Amino acid sequence: MLGVGLSELFSGSLVNAVLFASLTILPALCVGCMQQIVAARRIPADFSLRRLESIELDRATLLYERVCKNLQEIDRQGEDFKGSLRSRYRHRAELRRQYGKELEDLTAYAHHLRAMIIRIRRRPLQRFRSWAHTVSSRYAFSYALALYVVILALLLASVYYSEQPATPEELTTDFETLLIWKSIHEHLLYANGIASGLVALATPVFYFVRRTGLHIDEGAQIRLLKEFARTDPDRLISRRQDSKPDESPPQEPTSEELPPDHSTRLPIGKPKNAEI
């Protein structure tokens, strides 16, 4: 009989401990599924920079351009000096003595602004990855929970019909009926162990399948987001300088002077799988 076979299969104290531990799989699936449903509703499907982020990126880019111009101007003073080797050496030493502290401050400030620009430009890609993770997790938990219920129901149905007498007339006493239900409750632990093991193996597969599908469906947006995130700040400065070659070096911007920078705006629409 199927029930006896399951009992012999799951014998041993270690196996019993694993079976009792597998009882936490169903609550974990329910809690995880509810958490991902709530999280999916809270995450917007718009990955573009927010208004304040765009303003901060514009400001950081303008300041980085100004700092780079100041550093280049100091370097140019040493390179443009004409004279003997000794005179050039003395001139550069004088420049280092005169601008040493300023060079140190400007270099540190340039590194800070560069890191800020890179960090802000990576936020749209990070938002997409967070959204894709939430959608994939919700998909994985939902299908894992459904798979768990189906497997458990099939196993319990098999045990029940294998333990049930061939005809209703064979159930002569209530005591025999009680023994049948006790056997079903005993094998519920075994069936739960099988279902939990299969679900534990299937859940990562569900997640991977859904995540891969999102990357295929949103491939164009992912390429756009990666290109936006990987743009080097020095290339941004070069583009700005090429677009206004005859203008004087930029001054420190104020909130009223900040022009709209179209390079910080991503032409990203709503994802195809935004309805989560």
C-alpha cells in the first residue's frame, strides 16, 4: 500500500526532523507571497530620474565642469611657460607652492562630484532592477504556493484512496473509520515533506524564468538605462563644451540659473509588464 511505502521511506530520526522543519514551508510561502504583492503595488513602474534628482545632476555636472576647467587652467600655466629646462622646473615648483592647497581641494572636490554624478545616473537602472526583482519574486512565490497545494492534494488523495476499503460496507464500526483518518493525518507529514522539497527546488526556477522573461521583454529599456548609467562624466563635460565652444567658463550655478538638461531625462515609457 502507498501509505506503508511512505512510512518505510521516511524512517529515521534525522528524516523526521527534516519533515517537521518542512512544516514551515507553507507559512513561509504565504507570508512571502503577501509581502511581494504589497511591495509590487508600492514600486512605481517609472524608472526615470525624479525632478529633484535631475536638478541635482545638472548642478553637479556644471560644478564638475567648472572644477575641471580650473584644474586644466592651472596645468596650462605650467605647460605654456617657455624657457630652459631649469626655468621650467622652477616655474612649476613655484606653481605647486602657489596652488598646492587649491589643487588638493579641487582634486578632492572633482572626485566627489564625479562620484555623485555616477551615483545619480545609476538610480534609474537600480529602480528597474528592484522592480524586476519584486515582480519575479511575486511570480515565484505565487506559482510555488500553487504547486505546493496541487502536489499536497494529489499525495493526500492517493493515500486516502489507497487506505480506503473497497466498498462502504467494510466500514462496520466508527473505530475503523477513526483509524483511517488517523493514518491520513500521519501521512500528511510525509506528503508535506515531499511537496516542500519539490517546491524548494521549483521556486528558484520560477524566479529565473520570470526574471529572464522581463529582461527579454524590456531589452530596449535595459540597454537605454545601462547606457545612461555608464556614461562617463568626462564625456558629459566634453559634450557640453562642444555644444558651446565660444562661451566663457561656467560660473557656480544657482537654483534659478539651472537650465533643463535633456541628457538627464530618459525617454522611458511604462514597461510592458508594468501591470503587476
